[in-house]
Amino acid sequence: MAKKLYVSNSTESTRMFKNDFLESLTKIHYSVPLIFWVPVICYLIYKSYAAEEMDVSRVLLYFVFGLAFWTLAEYVLHRWVFHFHPTSAWGQRIHFIFHGVHHDYPKDRLRLVMPLSASIPMAAFIYFIFSFFFEDFTLWSFFAGFLFGYLIYDECHYAMHHANFKSGLFKKIKDHHMLHHYSDPERGFGVSSGIWDSIFNSGFKKKK
């Protein structure tokens, strides 16, 4: 009999912290990232164009570049950061907080998108790193595309666990992610796209 890869498929949340404030930081409704990050993305696009250093076509070019780069970042983070398995007790606790809880409770409706308590500091840190490689006006457009890719990932992730797709592209994406959860968690790391799984040969074998 195959080992069950999850603790519960309930849509309710399990408690992670005894402290109520810390516990509240781990839960978020799927609409909150949209409400917070869409205005940020719009502001960055406006700021990039208003700097008068780039025309619309170049703003769009860097935006698409940032969006494409997100797909690689998503894969790298999921495979080598979220699925890094530490041996120390404190390391395992941190791993559980960041990603392990999602695999134990894959349909937890309040832990399917990243809480702002994690996404804001992470975005600030990534922006700081990108600032070494881009001029300000190109960085604003690039990072807007990067954040847009993140939003697609977050909202797709929620949909993969709670929407019932009958056919088409989203059905294929959902099937890919469900195999990651219920068949082999060490394969299928792409969530919004399976392209990098194909490139790095970490996808699932097609049945003949």
C-alpha cells in the first residue's frame, strides 16, 4: 500500500503557533495579494514610463522579461528552497512553516497563497538584488513583470487546489500539480507552468 503523502484534505486550517498574532500572520484570503500587489505593479509601470527613459515598447519588453524570469524563479524556489530537507530540528520547523504545512494540508484554504508577512520582505530582498543588475527605470518595468508572474503563480495555485477544471490548459496544469502533491513530491515543481520541469527533466513520465 502506498504511503499517504498528506495529513488531511480538509479546507480548514491547522494551528501553527500558540501565539494568536503569529498565527494570524500565516493565514490569508486569496484575494489579498491581488488587492495589495496590483496597485504596486501599476505604480511601477507608470513610474518606469514617466521616467521618460523608455518608450512603451521597451517598457513592455522589460515587463515581459520580468514575467518570463519569474517562471524560472518559481521553479528554483520551489525545487531547491521549499523542498530543501534540513536535518536539524529548528531547520525542519522552518521548513514546515514555509512549505511543509502545505504538503500536509494541501487544501487548507487560508494557506494556499503567500501571506503578506512573507511576500513583502521577500519582494523587497529580491528587488534589492535586482537593483545591482538594472538601471532604475528598467528595474521598475522588469520588477512589475516579475510581480505579475508571482500573482499569476499565487492565484493559479489557489485555483489548482479548489477549482474544478474539465479540460484545456488549466486542467493540464492542475493535473501536473496534483501529481506533485499526491504521487511524487520530488517531481513536478512548476506550478503556473511545467516548462522548466521539461527543461530540467523533473516532470512526470507520460503513460504509454
